[in-house]
Amino acid sequence: MYIQLISIHGLVKGKEIEMGRDADTGGQIRYVIDFIRHLSRFKEVSRVDLFTRQIKDKRVSDDYSQKLETINEKCRIVRLPCGGSRYMRKEKLWPFLDEFVDRMIAFTREESRIPDFVHGHYADGGYVAREISVIFGIPLLFTGHSLGKNKLEYLLDNGWTREKADKTFAIERRINAEESILGNADLVITSTTHEKDRLYRDYINKVVPQFAVIPPGLDFERFFPYYEYELPSNSISEVQKQSYHAMVNEMQRFFMNPDKPLILSLCRPDARKNIDLLIKVYGESPELQAIANLAVFAGIRDDINRMEEGERQVLTDILLQMDRYDLYGKMAIPKHHNPMQDVPELYRIAAFKRGVFVNPTYLENFGLTLIEASAAGLPIIASNKGGPKDIISNCDNGKLIDMNDTESLVQAIKDIILNQEEWNRLSRNGIEKVRQYYSWESHCTRYLTYISTLREASKEEINVMTSKEKNIGKRLSKIDYLFITDLDDTLVDEKMNIDIFRKFYHINYSTLGFGVATGRPEESVRSLLKELKLTQVDIIISSVGTEIYYGMEELADKGWANHISKDWKPDKIRSVLDKLDFITLQPEPETQRSFKISYDLIINDQAKEIPHKKALPTIHNQLMNARLAYTLIFSHGVYIDIIPYRASKGKAVRYMSAKWKIPFDRIYTAGNSGNDRDMLTGSINGIVVGNHEEELSDLKGTHNIYFAQERCTRGVMEGLAWYNKRNMAGLKIQDDGE
């Protein structure tokens, strides 16, 4: 198997991972790196590639600028640019994800090997994985790690408005993407039963994919038991020993009595981690202060004032609490630690001191730190809600409590620290049973078992062509550029005068391929092209991207039809939408196709003047509630086309790029309305003519899109001339002084 994984945001590298550096460089990065490394060791896997964003920024390591990082002979990290080169938080990446999709398709094409599966991590990675799945017709796997609806619920409970949440975290876009991913995923992988049942509970498409509960594994070479330091062994490296003593010395700076048992907590500076509760409980309990010290490792910091608002507030509150309860000499809050080297030593130090690890989060989806601490032999305390229930049920390695009950937390800490027999039992169980339930070998074995049972997705047979297609292939293999344009109100206006374009295409025919992408049915397209004397067309993408033909003959791309047919249920779609009184089926028979259902939006008194901003969400809601996979195209303020989720003009253009090996930077498109939108965006070079619809105005300023001043044909030629000065120098724009 060749498996592609996608984890776009954060700082991703194979060595010395900077976990805790910021909110985006957390547990999911540690997970995907460990996962690909162990997965590549299985004989069933021939290659694993992890795709992430390439970053060239003086504020971060140069490691993140390297395009390829080899983990081992079967495993790589592939970094692709999108949205510029500066490091940015994940919420800012959404406008640039289509660019990442195009870069990933281009990379895959260059490698000449299509993956068997694509696995997206987090919402942004899932969005890209969904598009890759569509283009190559391969199964889509998804791991959410955290979800937008849960985050929105938390924010609203803490006084945020939906508007502020959306502006800060692009939350609506994220939730919509998650719904679409779930609607199209072949397998969703969660770490716990709680995650499957609770986190996905409020999603409309939660019942569409198959779910698999596969908890993550642990690197036992790093998280070995604390007592191995007391045994004669050569397996402990000098680096590990140095980290151990560095962390001992670091904490001793804070404690008056460093020999006391240690209450340890380790997390990012995030309000949801509930660190303030643990400090409050410790600060208000003279008994806890008498029997133990408290150490809180809340991320890495140099200057709190330079951190993001949420992290700055959490750390400020911690320091204020430390002062309020006068915990100097009893509480440590170090500024720095190495997430790779120092964290295992922190668990072992606390275990040597016969302490306890506390995760005070009210609701933890999984709790990776809990199994890390247990593997080192440190008993744990965690919330009785969420993922920790699975961990302690499997391992019997600690105590579950209601984090709203502070007395229970105090008592649980005392019960473990003061009862040596209980401490020994919990420590021993953690060491033994974490290795039984949470090994990477077990995780990867179950993962491969699940994906091997997935049915083979439709293969597009990109390299298998009929004899007629081979003739087309000879033509397309010789061209340097490909231009694809919408027809009505883009290349063609009411005067039908396109002489300037016809001459341009004639003199560039040997190097320029020409195609059209339109909402018209193919019969109408051919009729219009004959009228325009453009019969040397190479590609016809008709019916809003649901049909592809070559030349003026009725040579259909059957691979495309097979590709987009997945999960297409037109009869059920019609039955659902027939109930809506503000749309009506278009009456012309030719507008209704095998892969296209077309409606008109009714705006009158009878329909209570439902504008499209209310109508479209209603349609989406009805189709999602019916568990249907689809793409909705809205154009010209009144036309609504429902097509397969794998289809659209843009997806058809990208399919052509992959099939005929034409790079995106050699493809140029032109359009004027919403049904052209996705073939104008991404890495393809787009032209928007001057008479464009308002629905495209928000694309102004987008990289790789030129907004022409001229209308229709002259706008198209204006855009081609603009691009020719930059990257199409081989084309002839002027002829005979025109």
C-alpha cells in the first residue's frame, strides 16, 4: 500500500518536535510523526508520505523550509507551499487550501504513483484529503483530533458570540468542511468511544462513514519505567541522562524542600486545560502543601507579553494564583523544556518521588499525557468524563473524579501519595497495561486491518486510453499550455464576435490546447462552437463539469463518468428537494442530465421572497439531513445545479491536468459566474472578465486570478496578454498589427 497522510498546520518535522510551542503544535503532530514512522515498518506498506505546509520564516527553524525530509527508506515528510511562506495559525490557512490541493496533485503526478488511500488529520487536512480522494478516486480516511462544533460550544459557554468565534477561528467554515468530510469519508478513526459518541454527536453526517476506535500508541523507547535508572543497563543514552539531571536541577530552583513527592501537570497554556483549578485546590489545601510540591509545565515561553492573547491570559492567571496563595518554594512553573527529551524525564522524576500526575481538564477527548505518565510508572488522576475513562478502565492505573468536586481531587491526590501500597499497584498496572493496550504495533495492525476491508474505490484508469483517446493524447502531449474558458458571457457575448480570439488560437495552435467548460449540455456546446467557427476544440467540459468530451466527436471520457458516479443518488435528491416551494425544476429537458439536476430559484410573493442567502442553507440542510453526497453550484443569482460531490468545472480541469500530465502553472481558465469559481482558484491561472457576476467579486486580490477591465472576448484576451508578459512568453498575442 501507498498511503498519503495530510497534517497541514503547526510546525511538523521528524526530529526534535517543538510540541507546546504554540496552540497549533500539539499532540496531533506528535501522533502523526510517530504513526508514519511505525506504519512504515509493516510489510504491507510500501510507502507512507506525510504532507504538510512548507514554511520559510526567520522566526522558526530552517528545517520547516525543506521540501523533503526522509524519516526512513519508506517514509517521508513532504512540505508544499501555500498561502506564502510565513508561519501562520491554522485559522488563517483556509483561503489557501485549494492551492495546497493543487500542489499535492502536482507532486503526486510527478512521482508517477497514485496512492491507495489518503488520510486527513484535523479539519484542514481533512478538507485537502477529501479533494485528493475526489481527484484520484481513492478511499478517504479522516481523524478529527478536535472538532469545530465542540469548540464553538465551549466558546459560547464562555461568553463568546458566534460572530467573534467565526471571525477569530473561521469556525463556520471549519464546521461546514467537517460536515462535508464526514459525508464523503470511507472511514473515520477516533481514539476513544467517547470521542466517537460525543464529539461527533451533533454533526448531521455523523452516521454516514464507518467509525473505528483505535487508540494511539506510545514510543516505549522514550517512555520507559522510572526504575530502569536504578538497573545496570547500557540502553539509557547520555542525552536522556543529561535531560533527567537538567530537569531535576530546574525544579530544585523553585522548591524549599525538593525531596517531597511531586504533583505534576503538563499541558499547553489553554484555558480548557483547567490548570487554574489544580493550583486553586493546592493553594487552598495546607495538607497538600505539607505532603507534596506542585510542578506545572504549561508550554514554552520567553516573554509572556509576546504570546497570543489566550496563552498570555492563562499564564498571567497562573502567576497571579501562585502569588495569591503564596506558593513560592512549593510550586514550580519553569519557562522552558524540550518536548522530545525532557517530558519523559519529568514523568520519571515524579515517579521517583512517588508523586502523581494530574490532568485537571473537565473533559479530555483522549489524554496522551496520561498514558505517557503511566508508561513511566507514574499514577494518574483525570476527569471521569471523556477519554480517560477508557484509559483507566483498560489499565487500572489511577483515579477518575468529577473535576467540579474539588474535595474529591484533594482526596484522590492524598489517597495515592500517602498510601504506598496503592501507589505501587497503580504504578505497576500502568507500566504493564499501557504496553498491552497502547502500543504502536497494535495501533498500526488494527489500522491496516480496517483499511484492507474497505472496498476498492473506482479507479479512473488515467493511463489506460482508447485508440481515439490516444490520438487526442498525441495532440495534448505536444502542447505547452492549456486554455479552458466558459462560453456564455465570458468568451461569447450577444454579438458573437470572437475574431480576435479565433486568430489568437490559430497562430498558437501548435503550442496551445483549447477547451471550454460550460453549463450547457454537450449538444448545445457543439452547435455553438460550429457557429463560432471554433471546431478545433480539444476538450469540452459540459453540464457544469459533469461530462467531458474530446474534440467535436462524441468521444466521452468514460473514466470521468465512472469517477463521479460514486454515491450519486439523483432520485433521492429530487424527492428531498421537491418539498421546497422556493425552487422549481428547470423545464428544458436538456438541462437535466444523468449527473446534473437543475433548478431555478423562485423569488416572488408566493415563496415569501426567499433570497439565496436563506435558500441555499436550507437546501444544504435538507440534503445533509438525508445523508446525501453532492455539490451545489449557484450562479447568476437564480440557477441552482446539484451534481455529484466529485464533479464541478474545477474538479474536471484538475482531472484533465492529472490525466494528461499538464502542470497547473501551464493551465489558464476564464469565467464570469459562480459556476466557474473553482476552476479559477488554486494554482491554476484564472481570468475573470469585466462583466462578471457579483458572486465572484470576493476573489479580487486572490493570487493567480486576473480581473480584466474589458468584457467577454476582449476581457479574455486582456487576461491572456497579462499572463503572457509573466509566464506565457511563447505565445503570440498580436498579429498583423492588431
